[in-house]
Amino acid sequence: MLDKVKNNEELTKQDIVSLLKMDSKPELEELCKIANSESKEPDSCEFKKMVTLKFSNNCATNCLYCSLRKSNEKLKRYRLTFEQITKALDHLDTSQFDCILLEIGQDKYYKIQEIKDLINYANKCLGNKTFAVSIGERTEIEYKMLKDAGLNFCFLRHKISDPILYRNLHPDMKYSNRIKALWSLKKLGFNVGSGVMVGLPGQTFESLANDILMFKTLDIDFIDIIQYNPHPDTPLAKKFYRAGGYFAPAIGYFDIKEMICKMTAITRIVNKKADILVNTDMANRTQEELHFNCGANISIINLTRVELRKIFETPKILNSNGLFYKY
Ligand code: SF4
């Protein structure tokens, strides 16, 4: 199968499944090496750096794996005001990052006009930095208003491309709405970021292969592949612990880090032009580990947790979830 990758041939779903099943370490290293050479910054130790600001931890929906879910009564909620968000933007040292993502879940508390005001502000104060927002599913008309206000980059994770799994994990959301929203963003000419989770119950090699192909079908510009981490205050985590701390019975036992590595590498090989996020902290990475970037080229950095303490006199907010979100 690696020959097909080396020869730069188009990979079918079955090819991707075979690569995901690969269990030879030398072959995996070879795969990562090829993916790194395909990276947007091949052989570079320099990643683009991205910082994210989660400006609300409220959400109207109930995804089974997420601690921000509406029914989690243990979570201390916050919403930043326009003034607080702009103060945080003012405080950032723009020389230390390349792009910034302002994000929330399904929190319609913020009207489109407020998001537009933020876009105007960010475009003025961030100079040529890439500015992105992630505000969940909105109507095409609303997305267009943001585009007209000067937003070029919008982030919406599709999370999982298997409609049945999607329905099981998102009791109050519809897979078709998610995909429709992503197509709307593409149609409007946004650079679109999206992402998936690995290690969810019921995931199969086929559904992981579909996740990779979905990035290609939607021509996603920025890709985030994250590991499912059970949060104790979620229904899914309770199932996870009952299952002995392991999920994905359809696949069998696997090393989750290795699976993320394979997913990232194959995603790079299939989606050559996309930016792909490394899901570990740049600061902790050694030269040797960089070999295992697997073709990813963007690093999330937590520039600001300390900085924000200086701005906001509400350390409890910082402690509850971290305003600046680290993947
Ligand atoms: S929509 Fe996003 S923030 Fe809200 S519960 Fe689902 S994953 Fe969490």
C-alpha cells in the first residue's frame, strides 16, 4: 500500500482503511516521512502558530462527549463582553502568532451584529494576522453577513462523518445541517476549518477513512484531528469508564496516539494544500518528536493564560475552562 502513496496515486477509501490498519512501525515511520515531505512546510521545525480564545462556554446543545453541554450543571459558565474580548485582543503580542481563532459553541446569545463588530475590531488591531471565528451552525444569510463584514476564515468541526454515529452522539443536532452549513461556508468563499475526533465509541476504520475523505470532498482548508478525551461530567465518559477505559470496539484495541498519527499523515497525503493542526504543545516538542508531526504544520500555543490574569480580575473563569483553549 505504501507504494501507492510513494507513487502519489489517488487513494481510495479501501486504500485508506488498509493504511489505518497498518501495524508495522517501520511502515508507519515511512508513512509519516512521506506525509512530512508533503507538508506545507516540509522539513521545517517552524510551525505556524495559532492562538484561540473561547469567549463563552455556554452552549444550547447536548453533545454526549462535551463538558460544555447544556445539561452539565457542574460547569461554571461565563460569557465575555465585547469590551473584555477586545481588551484581550489588544493585549496580544501579534509577533508571537500567525492566526487567532475566536470560538464558542452553539451560543446564540451573541447576535450577528456583535460578531460583525468583533470582526471589524480584529481586522483593525491584528494587522495581517489570519483571523477566524467558530460560532457553530448559523444560517447561510448570517454567514454571508459575516463575509460581507470582512471575515475570511470560519471554523466548523464536523466531528464525525458517519451519520448514524453523529446522531447517537449529538441528540439535538442533525448531521445534514452540519454538512449543509459547511457547504454554505464554502459556497460563500470562506477559508473553512473543520475537524474530527478519534477514539469515539462505534468508530470503525471505514468511518475514520470517511472522515479523511470528507475533508477532501468539502475541500477543507484547515484541519484539526483530535483525540477523544473523556470528561468526567459527560454521559459518554460514564460509558467509557464502564467499558474499562476503552472504546471503539468495532476497531479493536489500538494505540490512540498512533491512530492520531496515522490519521494525520493520511489526511496530509490526501489533502496536500490544507493546513493541519499538530495537537500537542509546540513548547514541549523535541527535535525527535518533530519527526512524528506526520505532515501537520500548525501549532496551537497557549500564549495567554498568564497574560489574561493580568487583564481580567476573574481568575475563576480562567480556572474553570481556560479562556485560551489549548488542544
Ligand atoms: S456544540 Fe460544541 S460546545 Fe456545544 S456541546 Fe457540542 S461540542 Fe460542546
